Amino acid sequence: MAARSQPVPRLNNRRAEICRTAARIIRERGYDATSVNDIARALGMTKAGLYHYFRGKDALLFEIMSFGMDQIDAEVVAPIRGVSDPEERLRQLLIRHARIALRAHGAVAHLTDELRALPPPARRKIKQRMRAYFDLVRDTLAELKAAGRLRDVDLTVAAFTLLGMILWPPRWFRQGRRLTSDQVAAQVAQIALAGLLRPQARARRPTIAIPQEARSAPTNSRDTSSATGRTGRSP
């Protein structure tokens, strides 16, 4: 009997559309203030049509969070699993995760604040997956520390700080301005590694290569929104 496996979630399928739209609305209004009708209306569906996919709002929230973790597993964890050098593994983790977070203004990623709304069994499942990912980050930092390549920092504090750095840019980043999402992701990784690695450990890789498509992106005279979170005029 063949092992059961889930297909890698595609960015343009119905699941992604429902999860990202619902996540955006819930993030804007809060879980408690968002109704199933609100989500169905935004998707151009009836309430009954949405119930065809999910049995209720808590099931939809669980699906959104599971979708976010599936994206991380497929686009971050799987590709870096075979990277033996911990510095390069951490670099790729930061860049790949930041790219995911910047999609749709990070609506899916930021719904971790609503974890308390899940029923206990579903909450435990999401927490286990989140913990496994956190352990991957922390264990990679531990490898760097054991090799004498990490500054004198607490591993747990460093791991949480890295995840916070990844999840902040979607609050201010806007597509179509001076920087592309790939460029922002590369900058996040570069700043993080510069702060974590001992200078002699970074001497081998002074810069982070930005993908060709990001370097060739047209420059817009309007800058990206400021880090203060303003979404109006660029500074």
C-alpha cells in the first residue's frame, strides 16, 4: 500500500485563494468580529458554498494555519534539509521564509495571534508544527555556536528574534515600489547574519547574492513604505 502524501500546495489553487482571502479579513477585523458571511462574500461565494469546503469558522482557521505551515514545509524545510553548512542553511531559511511572509502582506503568517481561538486538539497540532520549525532554527544556531561561528547570544532569544524579523516586513512592504520582495528577503537575511555571526565567520561570504530577476526589476521613484508601518506616501 502506497504511503499517503499531500501534494505540495500551489499558490493559484482554490485552497490558497480561500485561505489568503479569509486570513486577510480575519487579520483586519479580528477572528471574533469576522463572520462566515463576510468571508464568503469576499470570495464571491454563498455561505453554503463555503461550508462545502469547511464545516465552520474554527475549521477554516485551522485550515489557514495548516496551509501556512504546509507552505513552510514545502518551500523552506524541504529545500534546506540537505544543506550541510549551518550558515548556508540559515541563510536559505531566512530568505525563503521571508519570501513566503511577504506574499499577500503576510496575512496567513500573522494569524498565529489567533491560535487561542482553535479547539484544543487543533491548537495542539499547530503548536507541534510550529515547535518543530522553531527547533530547526534553534538547532541550526546551535551548530554555528558549536563551530565557534556564532556571537555570544542566547540560542532561544536569537531564534525568536529571527522569526520576528521575518514576520515584520509584511507590515510595511508594498509591491511595485523601489524594492522587490526578493530584495527585501535578501536584506533581512543579510542583516540577521551580520548581527549573529562572528566577523571572521562572515569573511567568507561578505554579501548575499540577489536573484537575477530581482536585480533586473524596474526601479520606481516612489520608495517602499517606511518601517513605521505607514501605508500612505513614501518617505
